[in-house]
Amino acid sequence: MSGIWRDMKNKTLAEATRELKETEEGVDTMCRILEEMCNEARAEGRAEGIEMERRNTVFRMFKRGDDFQSIIDLTNVPYETIDEWYKEYIAQTNQK
């Protein structure tokens, strides 16, 4: 990368950074963006936690000997997912 291009990019970046940090509009924009990022991360974490709990529940049902249809009826997890998790469950129990 040539020095002129790098200097141009650095000046543009420096100006954008200054505007975000030092102007009321820039600070408001940064706060809004950070809040959106936090909300998205929180929602993603909740979804992952719910999915993990569903998986753990299904594994407990496998251990109890419940059939696929009962598991589907009680958890609303699709057959394909139950089948995939069952293969994981069998692989785990065979390792013990």
C-alpha cells in the first residue's frame, strides 16, 4: 500500500473517529450502536441457552427411554434434530 493511500485512509479514519468521539451526534450514534450490539448479543445468548436446555432435556428423555414421538410431542423439537441428538447421545454413552 502506497504512503499516499495510507495517509488518505488514516486521515479519513481519524476524522470519522474524531466525529464519533467529540460531537454530540457522534456520541449518540456510538451509544445507539453499542446498545443495539448489546441487545443482539443478549438475545443470541438467550437463544443459545434455551437451545442448550432443550438439548439437555431431550438427552434426559433418551436416558429415561422415551420414544422419539413422545420427545417431539413434549419438546416441539423437530424429528431431524431429535435424530441428530440421538446419534450424539449414543456416541457419548458408548464412550463411557
